[in-house]
Amino acid sequence: MVIYCFDGSMTGLLSCVFRAFQFQDFQATITSDVHAQNGLFDDFIQVSSNDEHAQRVWQGLKQKTSGQIQRNFYYTFLSENQSAYQHLFNYCLYVFQHSDKVDENYGQHDVLALAQWAKQVGREKHRMEAFVRFKKCQNDLFLSLVRPDFNVLPLIERHFKARYQDQKWLIYDEKRKYGIYYDLHKIHQIEMNATEVDTKLASGFSQSFTIKLDEQELLYDQLWKDYFRSVNIEARQNMKLHIQYVPKRYWRYMNEKSI
């Protein structure tokens, strides 16, 4: 069995598609896990990311698919799931091997899988937009540490840029060790020691950002908790319904849940 190993980037995945057609490896398995070689007779091939090859594949997909399918493709890629990567690879082969329109052929399992993965990633995107909470740090920086199931930071940056245009903010993904920072003009991708920030939130500097909390942050935090407590009607609580709309894994972002 032929196994293609790529670097986990979109360019790398599309480069695998290009190579599959170049060498007629239409039964290849793809993975971003360098330790995935299991069988004694597996042909394990490290596929390098090639911008030119990836662009040729992507332009071909754009010509043969709709904008919705291209969106599903990108959302599925952001799931960072090995099974999803395989579906993306198989979907590309399917598209290029058929001249008819395949966008809505949900009887084909790869087309269906893309729609299902895109739905899951889209749901995570909307929940991050709804449940992200910021803490005010020194130098007027608003900081939020998150750990989404999928890599949705590229999808939520437009929402937060439009909503918080007048303040500097940083949303950091602890799981993937990178963040998006808005400096009042544009968004930058940054890296920093998230473990230190999460556990201490004390004096110190990282990537030129002060991570010490603003002196009034505890007051703001308590005011919000008091407001939440005052409007909450305990006799009408429906915890089962509440958890359905606000799953427990998001509670760590919400000040009112740490009462």
C-alpha cells in the first residue's frame, strides 16, 4: 500500500493530489502523522509541499466545483482529522476523474463526508464567536485563551475584527500554540507561551505584549457575575436545555461560570 505523508498544510495535501495523478497512485492513503507507517510492505512516501503543484490542483477544483463546496473543503481541512484528510484526497480524485457535476452527489461518501465535517467545524466557529470572553491586560490589550476542537481561528478573525475595531485584542489557541492579534489596523498571527499565560497571568512579556491583568479587571469580572446572578431565575433553570446550547467544555471561557 502506498502511504503519502505530508506536513499538515493545505499546500501539502494538494501536493499529494498532484502526485497521485502524476504516478497514478489512486489507492494511496494520506496522513500528516510521520509515525503512520505500519505494514512491512507499505510504500511510505514523504510528499514535499509544492506551491506550484498545489495551485494547479486548487485552480482545477475551482473550475469544477461551486463556492459552497470550496468552503466545505476548507472547513474540512481545518478539522485537522486524519480521516477528514483522506476524504479530501479521495474527493479531489473523484472530482478530476468525472466530467459531470458532482457538487451535490451526496450518495458519494466523500462528498457527504465533506458536508458533515464542514457542519461540525462551522458549529465550532459559531460557538467560539459566541462564547469567547476577554480579560483586560496592561497596555489596553484584551486577551482570551481558547482550546477549540478544530482550528477555527482563521474563521473567526473577521467576526472579531468587525465587532471590536476600537481595541487591541489577542485570541490565543492553547492547543495549537498560536494566536491572532489585532493591533487596531490589521490582524497578525503570533506565537507565545500559552501555559505561562494561562497559569500565572502575572507580570512578564511575550511577543511584546504585557500579560499582567489590568487592576480593574477583577472588579469588571465581579460586576458581570453579580449581574448574571441578579437576572438568573433559579426556579426556572433547565440545566439539560442549558447544556444543550452551552456545552460544559465552553464554560471555562465564561466568567459567570466561575461564580
